[in-house]
Amino acid sequence: MKDISNTNEDVAKRLKPGSTKPLYDGSNPSVASTRKKIAVIGMGYVGIPAAVLLANSGYDVIGIQRRSKRSGWKIDVLNEGRCPIGGNEPELPELLEKVVKAKKFRVTEDFSLINDADFILIDVQTPTDENHIPRYESLQEVCHQIGKYLSPGKIVIIESTVAPGTTEYLVKPILEEESGLKCGLPHGFGLCFSYERVMVGRLIHNIREYPKIVGGIDDQSTQIAIEMYNSIVKGGVYCTDPMTAEISKTVENSYRDVQIAFANEVALLCESLGTDVYEVRKFVNGLPNDPSSPGSNPVRNMHFPGAGVGGHCLPKDTWLLMYGYDKYAEVKNHYPFSVLADSRYLNDWMPIHMADLLETALKECNQEIKNSIIAVLGYAFLENSDDSRNTPTVPFIKELEKRGAKFKIHDPYIKFSEEGYQIQTDLDKVLRGCDAVVLMTKHDVYGEMTPERVQNLLRTKIIIDGRNLFDPIKFTVAGFIFKGIGKGNAKKS
Ligand code: SAJ
């Protein structure tokens, strides 16, 4: 069987735009192009870049943001044309300034201003609680609000990730109840689920370049939404139904989470077998699949093991998928699903494993972890970003606290910890007098750390590398105890 290659052309060939079923015959193309006003609800990592790109493509865009203690400050900052998202976000600050100056984009907390919007995009947070149950307070609240301003012909599009079944069975009933309208164009309102694929550090790029999937409640909703997205998306816009789109999104992220868990499990095996998982990964990913094009290796892509999986997406999307199955699957399968859940548990355990590696290293120096002082490098969940949502650094620090260790935290991009931890930006000050350095996030700035610089500051020469940044040889030759995820041979090197 010929392997599926993943070049853009192949994806485009496989996902012919709007191909899966003949849709709205386009007999009245103006139906889409006459719609010029868009409301984007939720000014976060998804809503801001989407609003800016749509405004830049000619739509009049209004951003809706609650004036909450946590995010209310963004309203004024955005209306001054300044970008509230820190870290490096190519193009976003410039484009934002441009569309605010051009009066194509403004932000308010006044929901009534969505009254004359043709499209209403929902980009609010959809977290899960400690029992992995979706917390839909924000989603339900905005749906009740939106319902009040709906009129025939308007289209509501959910971009936030939700459990399969949510668009049909949770959002649609609320909108119908609040508006008194039936869902379905042309006589009622339109409704679609079209999931975001953003990633901090490349928000604009991902929206513009990645294929966009639109799952509409009816053909007309889908077609008109596709035409709107075609104004900003170069990667192709494809259609399906809401349930398939909801499953595709949660599977897309749980697939990545399972891949990472696989890499983490192999890393643990390599540590015990005294080898380097990154060398193993190199050989595994180097196996050419298609002899005719040795370079292309679309199928084998062992992910990176590491100190944990954070962010607003991977730690919860598996549970959203499972929740949708539990709540809406008519026929349950008797097989006790485990791969997805076990991957979540393993990835959640990796910060604890980091603490184990640290404790072992301290013991090799005849030191107890209790009352030791640890330099923790990186509070963000992803390198070179200011995003600390569900960061693995928090469970790691909580484990240090449990084992009686003291710690100092460094991060070049984050000043404020929702957990109340003090975060410092002076690296030498954080390293000074510590008994070990633990790398949790692979910020570029840490690449400049050399054994010489570090050994003059530390009390005990221990490095625990959670992101394969440092060269074990350089540090062990300089007399450091070096341990790392998947680094079973650090001692021998
Ligand atoms: N991570 C690893 N090993 C890897 C890749 C990532 O340990 O090989 C860790 C990272 O360190 C981080 C976490 O996983 O802590 C998440 O990293 P990420 O690169 O997946 O970043 P996200 O969560 O911002 O982005 C993901 C992406 N999903 C996929 O690639 C399938 C992005 O495309 C989605 O748009 C995003 O989730 C989302 O918003 O859903």
C-alpha cells in the first residue's frame, strides 16, 4: 500500500476544498460577500489574531472582552493598537496597530454591539476541571448573550475546542431558546464549528497557512463561513459536519499527546538501559519509508520526550474527546479505552520524574533534597513564549515543596505567576548559591549557559535537563552530575 505523503499538494488533493459533498450552489454568491461585520468574542491567543487578520482583509471587526480582573486590561491596550500578547509573535503587533489605526478593529465589553454583526466567532476558554469534566461556564454565558442579539441570517461560529456533540446538543439549544429562532439558514440563524489551530509563537502563521475545517449545521452556513475564511486562510478551507469537526480537533491534539507519551515511555526505558533516547529517536525517524523518496518520511515522527506537557490544549483535549464519547455516543464500545487516558497520566507524571532525577543526583552528592536550594529554569509551558497555562513547571515545583526543597524560579518572558510564585528575570541571581539547576522550558536564552558560567555560581554542580538543551559531555567533563530525560548514558559520556 502506497504511503500517504503529507506535502501541501497531497493534502490539498486529498482535501479538495468543499469537496466532501455538493453544497450551497453559490447561486447567490453575494450572500457571503454582503456580510461585512464580524464580532469576535474572547480576546485571547485565538481571538486576537483572528480578529486582526479579518479586519486586515476588509471586515469591520468588533472584539468582545469581559472587563474581568484577569483579562479586562486587554480592552484598553488593544484599543491603543498595542499587543497584549508577550513573547515573540511575528506580524501580530504591526497588523494590530494598522487595523486599529484604520478603525477596522476595536474592542469593547458591551455585548449589545454585536447586534449588527453578520458573523459571531466564539473564542473563549474551554478548560476542564480536576475530574476532567469540561468547564463550559464562559461558553454558556456567551451563548446566552449572543442569543439575545441573533436574527435570521446571522452565523455563529465556535472556534474554541469543545467536546464532540457540544455544538449540536449544548450551543444550538441555548441559542434557539434565547433568540426564539430555529437554527438553520435562511430563515433562522447559521451555526458552525470551525476549530482553531493556533500555537504561541506563530499565531498569525497558523491561521493563515494551516488548512481550516468548517463543520456547519447546514450547507448554507458552511458555504458562507467558508467564503469568509477564504478571505484570510491560504491553506485551504474544507467542509464537514460539526461532530466530525469536533472529533477531528480533539483527536488532532490527543494524537500528539499520545505520540509524546510514547516518546516519554521510550525515554524512561533508555534511562534504565543506559542509553540516549535522542540517538534512538534519530535512528527511528531516519528509517526511510518510501525508497523512491528516501527524504520523505511522513509516517515515522517520534516526538520529543520531555519534562511534561502543558498549554491550554493537549492537557485537556483528550478528556474533551472522552467526555463527548461518554455523554453523546449512543452505542458504547465494550473495550475499556486506555491508550488515550494512560498517555495523559504518563505525560502528567513527567514533572514528578524530573523531581526523582533531581533527588537521585543530590543523593549522589550525599545531599538530601530537603532544604536544598533548586534553580528552576522556565515557567512557560512552551519555549520563547509568555504562556504559562497548565505549565509542567507548577506540578514540578509543588513536588519540590512536598519534598521540602527550596527553589528560585527564572523565566525571561513571565513576571506574574497565577499560583503566586515569585518569578525572577536575573539568571545569575537565580543560579547563585543553588544546589542544582533544573531546566523545564527550552527558552533560547538558556542555550548560552556554559559549565564555566554556571559552576562559579552554584553551590553544588548538578544539572537536570528536561528538554535536551545541554551537552552532557561538556558538563560532566567539567565535573557536573548531569541527568536528563532519556539520558541514560550521561555518566558514560
Ligand atoms: N511537547 C513535548 N514533546 C513534543 C511536542 C510538545 O513534550 O514533541 C510539549 C511542549 O513542551 C508543551 C506541550 O507539549 O509543553 C504542548 O506543546 P505544543 O507544541 O503541542 O503546543 P500547543 O499546545 O500550543 O499547540 C498544540 C498544537 N497541536 C498540534 O500540533 C496537534 C497546535 O497545532 C494547536 O493549534 C494547539 O495545540 C491548540 O490550540 O489546540
